[in-house]
Amino acid sequence: MRSFLYALLPALAVCSAFAAEPTDAERLFTLKVQPLLAEKCFGCHGDDPEKIKGDYDMLTREKLLAGGEYFGSDVVVPGDAKKSAIMDTIRWEDPDYEMPPKENDRLTGEQIEHFAEWINAGAPWPSDDVQLAIREEEAKKEVTEDGMIVKTSGGLGDEWTFRRYQPEKIWAFLPLTKPSLPGDSTGSADSTNPVDSFIQAKLDEAGFEPAPEADPRTLIRRATLDLIGLTPTPKEISDFESAWKNDSEAAWTSLIDRLLDSPRYGERWAQHWFDVARYADTGGMSNDYERSNMWRYRDYVIRAFNEDMPYDRFVIEQLAGDELADNSLRSRMEGDHAKFVKARAEGKYTPEEAEKMIATGFLRVGPWDPAMVEKAEARQLYLDDVVNSVGQTFLSTTMRCVKCHDHKFDPIPTRDYYRMYATFAGTQIAERTVPYTSEENLEGMEESKAIAQRLYDYATKEANALRNKRETAAKKWFKEHGLEYKDNDARKDLPDEEKPPRHVGLSIDEQGQLKVREQDEWIWERRLERYEPLAQAVYNGPDPKYLNARKLRMPKDPNIKDRPENFILTGGALSAQGEKVQPGVLSALGLPVEGAGKDDPYVIPEDLNGRRLSFAKWVANPENPLTARSIVNRIWQYHFGQPIAGNPNNFGVSGKQPTHPELLDWLAAEFMEKGWTFKKMHRLIMTSQAYRQAAHHPKREYLAAEDPDNALLAYFPTRRLTAEEIRDSLLAITGELQPSNGGLPVMPEINMEVALQPRMIQFSLAPAYQPDPTPERRNRRTIYAYRVRGMADPFLELFNQPNPNDSCEARDSAAVSPQAFSLLNSDVITDRSIAFAASLKEQASEPAAQIEQAFLRALGRKPDEIERKRLLSYYSDMEKYHADVQPESTEYPKEITRSLVEEFSGETFEYQEILPAFENYKSDLKPADVDAGTRALADICLLLFNSNEFAYVY
Amino acid sequence: MNPKFPSALPFTGSRREFLYGLGASLGSLALTDILASESPLSPKKPMHKAKAKNVIMLFMEGGPGHMDTFDPKPKLQELHKTESKLTAGLEKGFKFYVGSPFQSRKVGNAGLDMSDQWIHMADPEVADELCNYRGCQAESLNHPEALFHMNTGSRLGGDPAVGSWVGYGLGSENQNLPGYVVMTELALPQGGSRNWSNGFLPAHYQGTRLRPEGSPILDLDSPSFKSREHQRRALDELAALNQKHAAANPQHADLAARMENYELAYRMQMEVPGVIDIDSEPEHIKNLYGLDNKETETFGKQCLMARRLVEKGVRFVQIFSGGWDSHDYLEKGHTSRIRSVDKGMAGLIKDLKRRGMLEDTLVIWCGEFGRTPDNNKRGGVYSIGRGHNANAMTMLFAGGGVKKGSIVGATDELGAEAVDCVHPIRDVHCTILHLLGLDDNKLTYFHGGRYKQLSQFGGQIIPEMIG
């Protein structure tokens, strides 16, 4: 134990309370039973005399023994736990009286035993003085059988502050030391990958054999999906298989190198980051406003992965890149404040500075909208979200629980929550002027802008016509009343008699239409901001006067002398200000803030500038026990489909404990030693035998019984492809996938019913979803697709693309029947099958050869004889079928009529919306465009896309 | 099957045999074993004796004014257009009281209050079945957060919906239909599908939306150039392909589940059109639900569909009906909204009752919050409407073991705040679960390191509501 683990003790007055040495039973009561009573029972049976449940008060021994409405004096029989009715209730053996009633509060076996032991010992209840003395005596001991005390900034009460933790439960908060490798079992220690030493040691312990090595075709598919999220091409497979025959080790390492060098690698691994960080292009909530140029943060993350940016730098830039950029700009301006302010406003950043500024998109990525919320509450919503997200993302720590009280399980006092909260209290969100860098892709801006401009102009034209109509009527009214005309704004505050009725001259329908058009004007006006060099970023300063997510800009020179006051908010309520807090970090980790004072090393200096940077450096400090463990656990999870510590967002006591704690620590230490690089970690993990083993095991029945979750990794875990892997691989297999270098979000074709269905936003309907007019843009990888919080792509959503409002620590992959509908019947899948068939027809002339190519491209293998025969017959049957059926050609609407129930009237009104994207739409190949043979072949393609062999990776 | 349609080659015997006939070669983890084991949607026994088996929840999106529907406030009529000093709500500046544009009267033998716009609901056959609860309080003044709260127990959205929890607790009686069905207007309510999401519960429990136009379930039907026989043949070919793969990967249990899903999808394709085909209903039933009138048709159709779904064993049906957000033009707005739902709701309750289904079907009518007794000026004029009110609302319950013909709880004389039998939304949720034989404290799911429950941290049952 390091020195931070000592009992922080108030100078204790010498206790004279011990008339006699307390008995073991008294100690048991004081240290074990009483805290349980307080935590689990008094809530309903003592604390509030007005609200005693079942007439049973447990606050004193006398009352406890007396019983209540349901149990009499047999509730606790001193000296005889067996006869005590309370034992049945706390064991949940009496279905009518299961206490405490909540699953979460249920007592553990050990706690129940403490109760029994105490009752058997006569249920002694020492006086408060004796209890205090026992507790104080106990607090002097650093480590007892109940565990250790963790020094923190202190809880709201001593009981919390001095509570004990079992070290293995709070493993993640304890310092990280690199474990030595387990004793080698094979005698060939030098050549063993350290990963395998740890995995093998556990297998040996359990008496399991590892699975044999997987075959090369399985391995290349596994590795390719893992690193770039696409299935391998037939040529990649055959090249690899030949290389494997020559030298399997060399083939394997060069495969890994090739994949890691591919720009597709960043596209795949950035997706993992976004699952956790919750990337979306809009702000969510009722307005769901676009966050212009959020894509710059998306591309920053992709680049960071491709360039193998060290993780510590990646952390610091996302948390405090704006401070780094502005510090750098300031020093370039040689201390001339006015010059600095001007340059900052104009966005005179170097590409390196711009990159860091863009990185702070992380702090803007959560759902947030201050509409209809008081400003103070809106700020609280933002800060709570940031604190929670930073905790989950970088520290694998759930902060949400600590908002209202000291953590129930982890050594995190609510004070530390509000210290972290204070760290971000001066962080203001804004679209900042940041020049585009040469690495950013600006193609397509003109075309996209032209569409947005058309939509804006249309909304304005329609709105103007309605406004003119209203004002014409208003003029008439003023004239008739002999009054001077005043426009809509100017007449607002006049008394009712001196102005025309509101909406004068407009029918109920027109009133509704005007509201829709005016909302559309905002939406498209905001969309046009996309084409300006803005970045979703942050700055330091006081809370702005108004908050409106429609437009958040940085003041020219915010007052950085501002010192926001922060308090512990009791129960999380803004109105319940408790003790004042300073900015700070999590004290339980025992890692001081760089440059902090000695009296409280976990507090960050109050200067507004530098708060976040201090915090970021503390997170990225190699001595921080959580950071490296957190990220290597995630890396492992994405390789194996299962993490080492089972809840990657929660390393706390309530999260699943690691299956291989030494391995996790070893990897974390190794990761930092090797410069925090992802790519080295990938190589290390992927070159292990554990990674290369087969997904089946000769003794699978035995293992299914002994290790049903495959926690020990006796074989490689199977997983279903993610939503993005399915869509991207389909496009790649059909030959439709378009390479991209990032930039403006692309609009893939989605289910047209959903694209055009009305979607309520704050005051009206959101505009229809319009796909990009050309396949070159819309058939790009899913990570580049426009992510709207209020409207998921139904195809991706079905395949468990996570909702971007919550951090997703692990993807779900439950098979539900709507997936089958989508993968069999949707236009999206029909188009892919037609495109694939058409491409196969070009590749080969005979059905047999076409089917063979289809298998190779979709599944990476040739069909066997039975399959070949069967599918040839299927082909010829389907060719006959399709010869008699002519598909309808696809029409895309250029305009739609929408209807909305108007709040004014409760009646439905209609309006027209234009869809310029469909005016010069280059559609994908459709069933009606191809002959019966192609459609028959497409039926076979569809089979392959639906097959389990395609859906799973082994 | 169309005799002219070429069917799959070598297999004879039933489909099931075909699918699972190779089980013997698959070792002990044969597909049939997996099939025999419980599916996540198999019916489960309630935790205690249940009063209700199914739920139909009618959700009035936007927030109906309690004083304009079921909780009259004559005092407001007196104070109409006089200055209000109330501070709750989002409206700022000068505020004035708004009297309800409607008269209210006592209806049925039990004497429940209803504004005179309610005609069919006022029929004693319906009114005396109702429990009007006036004590519920929301926490959010903004639509999506309040909708999430009422539908999922959490303001943040993303947690499992009530219907998902119920499916998780009780399973579904019909394996060919989704256990939780949602019907909306063409426009989705604010917050969209997160109002019926399964959250952290397994995806089997998510609400399935029956769309009012176009395909009732997205991509339920094959493209028009593919016939039903074409689809069947494709599934048979797929099964053959999957069969070989399953034989080569005996360790992989998910394969069977995914194969079974394609068959379930096929059965759903057959079953869903039948359930939603309300043309088969006799005229008098259609008229009972108001299908004979353009104003009442949309909602009435959905109510009728809800009955048919529940009849077929769907556990939880939810209907969203929007347009209640009357900040202005209250009279027009609420008149039209009430008219659109009055007949369908009343028809539903009558029909359930006559079929003996009301006893174990809990019908709920509610919004995400109530409305304020006052309003501010809009565009400088007295706008006769109401703001959002989280402190008071009105809810109706019928069937499923609630206390018939009762008014539970009360709001103050202005309708600003609930004052009697006041409970947060979570208590209403606990009560709903209780009626279904589920205990919120036991209906938990371990996620992210703790046992999660619908009420978040536990709640109370409202005994006054229970019959």
C-alpha cells in the first residue's frame, strides 16, 4: 500500500467511554449491523416517524424487539436467530415479506450472517458513546478484514469517509504496477507472446486446452473486419492463403501491417470511439438543430487513429485543445492582447492549432438544447452531461450516481463530482472560426450549398408571400381605422384596440404554413453555416446572457477573470447549494494535480484558463490508474468481442471485475511504455495465439458447462457484424462502395417511407430527408453518413447501431424479426443485390461462374458441389419466374405535400415541400433496369447477404 | 402454394423437419434443443396475482388541459382574463387567467366530471368504468423530456419503455406478433422511437410501430415483383445454405435463433395483414369506433386495431394522438382534439366490456403533462390558450382492476397544482406494473453495474386507484 492509504483521523479526544472493553458482539453490531440498519432499513422503519411502514420502528433496540403490525415479538428473538422472523424476511424466504424490498438493496449472504450472528449473541445494542468509541478505534486501522480505507476529499459524513473497501473490488482505483509474466508452462518462454502467457496461465488453472489455430481464410476475414470493418476481397484472400503456405508468421504480420496502414483502419476504429463519445451531427432534443461542421471532429478522430496519435495526446486535445491552440496563438502574438483577440476572432490559427481546436468537438458532442429550459438549468444539463461523459469515456467511471450523493459503492465523494463540474464550469460551447486545413476535404461544398440555398430561398419566398398577405391586410385595417400603419414588430405592444388581430388576413391554414416556413428559414439558414470555416468547439468565459442552440458564438473577448462559484448541489438540485467547491479531480486515485498546493493536492488552480488543461493532463498522466486500463480494456474488447473488465464504462465496484486482472494491468503498462500507441497494441494482441485460435473447440460441450461465457478464452468468441460492417461490406462486395476522404456528411439512401415521413420538432415538422443525388456521394462508408439524433437510419438502427444520446460500451446483437424484413425486402437490400448481380454478369458469362464469383466475393469461398447444383436450379427457376414479372420502375418525388395538426386550431393543414435532391437524381441500378436473368442472379445474391455465414465473424 | 411455382428441390416433409432435421448430426447442442428452450418472448407468470393481463395506452401528445377535459375549474371562469401572479411554467411577463371555453357536467351514476365536448365518453356505460386520477405530477416542462418520462420513467430518454418492461416481465401470448405494438399518427411524436425503445433491455422487447400509411411494419412485404411463393422459395434456399453452415459450426447457438427469426418474420408477414384488416369487422362495430366519420376515423381505426391486437395476444398497445399543445385557440384546438378521440375511446371501452375483455385489459388515457390555468400574451394580444404544467394533469384509467367510477386525487381550485393524493410519474408506473402482477422492485435488469428498474429508484403503488 502506498502512503495515500492511511486513515485520515480527526484528532481524537481520548475516549473514556469504555467502561469495559466492548464485546465482540457489540463490535459486530456497531461495525456491521448498525450500518446495515441505517442504510437498508431505517428509510421505512425509523428515520421519519410520520412514515413508518408496517408500524415497525427499528430505531432502538426496544422498538426493534417489540415488532410491528405484521410480526410481534418473534421478529427478533435475542439469542435465537432461527426463531427470529426477521431472518426469513431478509433471506427473502417469505414471499410476502421480502426485505429490503428492492433487488438493488438486497442483503448479501455475508450480511445476513452478520445479522444472525448478532441475534444469536443476544442482539446487544451498545450506547451511542460506546458505538462512537468502537468506530473511532476501528478508523485508526489502515487495513482490517473489512478492507481498506481510501483517502478522498471526504464524503458528506464520516461514515462514508471512513468506510472500507475490499482491494480487489476497487482494483481500478489502485496504482498500476506492471505484473511479471506468469511462469511459463511450455518451457519456451522467449517466443511466447506475453498475452498468451496470461491467457494460458488461466486456462492451465482451469484445466482447459486452448482451441487449435483457425484456418487462414477465417483469420483473414476476422482480421480484416476487425481492423478495417470490411470483408476481404477474393484476391486478398488468395494472396494471403498462398503467403500463409510459405510462411504463416510472415503472412500474418504483413497482413496486420497492411490493414493498419490502410486509411480504412481509422474509419473503423473511430466508430468505436464514437460509440462511447456519442457522435452525431445534430444536437438532439426538441429542435434537433444541426451542429454545423461537426464532421471536422469526426475526421479529426479518424485521422488520429490513422496517424496513430498517442492516446495521451488524443485525450488532452479533446479535453483542452482550445486552450493549447489559444496558448500557442497568444505566444505567436508575443503577448499583445489586442492582437491576440483579433487573430482569435478571425481564426488565424495554424493547421496544428486548428487541429487541436477541432478536437474539442468532444465537449460538444452530447445531446443538448436549452430550449424551454431556464438558463441555469440548461448549463447544469450541459455540465452534468460533460462530467458524466468524461468519466465514462476516459476513466471508465460512472459519475451520474455521484451527482446526488457520495458514491454508493466507489470511493468517489459527491464533492469530487462538483470539483469536476467546477473544472468545466467556465467551459462555454460555441461555433468558433477555425480555418479549414489542407487535410480536410472540402469537395462537394458547392453542390451541397446550392441545394441548401434553394431550400432557404424557397422557404423565404413562401414566407414572404404570407407575410405580405398579412401586412396588406394590416395596412387595410389601419387605414379603415384611421391609424398610421405599423409593421408586425412595431405594433406588437400596442393595445388590442389600436392594432389589427394577430395573423390578420391569414386563414388558419396560412397561419400554420407561415410558422412552418419561418421555422424552415431558420433551419436552412443554419444549414448554410456549413460552408463557413466554423468548428464546434469551446472557449473559457462566463455564462453567456442568452443560450440558444440555434447560434452559439464566442464573444470577442470574454472576461476570463470571471470565477464561477460552484457548490455541492445536494440531491443534484440547483436550488440546494451546499458547501462551496473548487475545481478539481478525483481524489481517490491519489494522483495530485500538477502544481497543486500541498494542503489539497486534488484541487486545480482557479484561473479560468488552464483549468481544463490541468484536468486533461491529470487524466493523461501515466500515474493515473484508470486511463490506460480503460483504453486497453476497450481495445481488447473490440478485438475479442468481449472486454477483460466486463463493463468498459464502469470499472467501479458495481461493474464486472476483470477476468484477467494481471493481463489488463500488464497491457496498460505496456501500452504506456510503448508510447500510448494503438497500433503497437493491435500488433501485440493480434499476434497472440489467443487471437489466432479457432472459434470452435474440440471440447466445446465440456466448456459450455464449465465456462459458458468463454471468459477464459479457450476459443475465439464469435460475433455478428455490426450495422456499419453490414452496410459497408455490402457496398464493397457489390463494387458500389465509394472511397471518401471525409468532409461534409453524406446522405445515403434510406427507407423512403422513413425519409419522407413527417417528424415533429419544436414548432413544426422537420424537413424531409433527402439522399445525396449521386451514388458517388451517397454510397460511402457509414461513418461519413449524416447522423441525426431525432431520426435513425432504420436499417442501421435495426442492426443495433447505438442511439447517440447514450454512451454505448458494448453493442447489442440480438436477432429480431424486423432485421429479416429489412435484409430481405427493403429497397436498400434489393438495390445491393441488383448491383451485385449486374456486376457479376459483367465478370462472368455463365450462371455457374457467376454463382462461383458471388460466393467468392460475398463469403470468401467457392460453393461446394451441392450448393452449386442447388443454386443453378434455383437460378433457372427464378429466371423463368422473373421473365413473367416486370418490376415497376422507381419514381422519386420532387415535391411532397405534408400535413400537420396545427396547435392554433387543432385542425390539419397542408403545405408543399420541395425535394431538390431528386431533380437530377442519379439512382442506383433498379430491378426494372435489368433483365430477368440478372434479377434471378440477384435472388442468389440476396441469399448470400442473408446467410449466417455472411452475418457472423468467426 | 401455386402449383406452377417451382418449389425448392430435395426436401419433403414439414418445414420444421427440414430446418432442424439434421439435428442429429449437430451433437447435443442441436437446434431443436435451443428451440425448446424459452424464447425471450415466451409467456411468463406474473409475480403476484394479476388484475390485468394487457394494456392499451392512449397517449395524448402535447398535454391536454385537465381543466378543459375532466377536472373543471369554475373559479377560472370567474377570473378569466384577469392578471395571474402564478410563477410556475415557462411563460414570462404579463400573465392572465384563462377560463375554460367549455362547460362541464357530471356524468354517469358515479358523477365524474367531463367537459361538454365529451359526448360518447359521457355515456354511463363508459363513464362508470372510469377512474379519473388527478394527483400525478411530471417534472419536465418540455415535450420530449416529459414524453420520455411518462413513457420510459426517465426524462433523459433511452431507457426501456413501460411496454418493454411489461414484455420483459410477462412475455407475449402470441409468438407470431410483436409483444408491444405502437401506433402513431403519420408524424412521430417528439423524441420519436425512443418513446418505445427497449433501452438496455434485449431488443426483443422494443415497441414495434404499426405505421398508419404505407407498409404497416417497415419492409414487411416483399417488393411488388416478388410473390409470396417467391419469398417462400427464397427462405427455403436460405435455410439450406444456413443448414450447411450450422452443421459446420455446431458451437454457435445464435445461428439457430437467427434462422428461427426468418421463419418468425415469415409468419408475421402472414399474420399482421390479417390483424390489421379491419374491413372484416361488422358495420356496427366499425360505427361504434367512429369509422363512419372522417373526424373520428383515424383514431377510431387505431382503437379498433388495438382491440384486435390484444385479442390476438399482444401484451401492450400504445396509440399516440397529437395536437393537444393548445397555447392559443384553446377552444378550437381542444374541441377538435376531443372530437377526434371521444368516439374511438368510448367505443373501445364499450367493445372491450361487451366482449368480457375489459376486466383484464387496462386502458390508460394520459398526456405528458397538464396545462397551466393562465397564459401570456402572444404577439401582444390575449391569446386564449395554456402553457405546459408539470405540477398537475389528469389521467383516465379503465378496466384491469382499477376502481370504477372514481375520482382519485385533486388539484387546487385553479388547477395549478395537484394537492391531494399527489404522486410522481414513477408511482403511476409502479401501479400499472402492480395491476399486471409485476413488482417494480423485483422487475429488474442488471445493466451498467446495477439492477435497473422502471421507477429508477423505486416508487409506491397508489392504492386509491385500485378497485
